[in-house]
Amino acid sequence: MATESDGEDEGKLVVNEHLVVDDDLREMAKKAAWSVSSCKPGNGVQSLRDDNLETYWQSDGAQPHLVNIQFQKKVKLQLVVLYVDFKLDESYTPSKISVRAGDGFHNLKVTSVYQSDKKIIDN
């Protein structure tokens, strides 16, 4: 969640204490409809989006585990940020993340793939 700067990070957007980005970027997540492929009770979309590093989404189904973010109209995203903490829970931290984009579920194309801490595909 974006918050106002206290002046220390002039020209920056303070998302939380761990993430500061240039203020010419807008947070678009609130304009999207979020869903997940499955979740354990109390660990769904709300926990994924609450800006609390102590809460998290935990899937409860077969792989692949998916987070779907849908916008009403076409948007251009310049930055996608995901927080994962391998030290906190290595058994649930994803080893591979694929980012896909398209006009609907049936024409999604891979835009980026991350494995561990490396980007391995960038389209």
C-alpha cells in the first residue's frame, strides 16, 4: 500500500519500510480484482494484500498455485513487487514464479520468469 512520504524520501513513493520507488509510478493493485487458486482459511487474498509482512497467502490445493489479478481495462505495469521470505518458511516459499499477461485467461503470455533470486526470462 502506498503511503505519503514524511519528506525524507522526497520524489519517492514509500510503499512500506522495505520498498521505496520513484513517485512517478502509481500503485495500481487497488484497481484490480484479485483471486487465488486456493487458500487455507484465514490465508487468502486479504492476507496477501494487507501490507503486513507477518501475514501471508497460503494455498490449499494442487499445483500450480495461482494469483490472478484482473483489471477492468488495459493497463501498462512497469513494476510488479512480490515479497517472499525463504528464511521464514522455506517449505512454502516458491522456487519459481511466472508472470503472465493478456486480454483474458485464454491468451496469457509469459512476460517474466523468476527462479530463486534470478530472472531467467524477460519478454
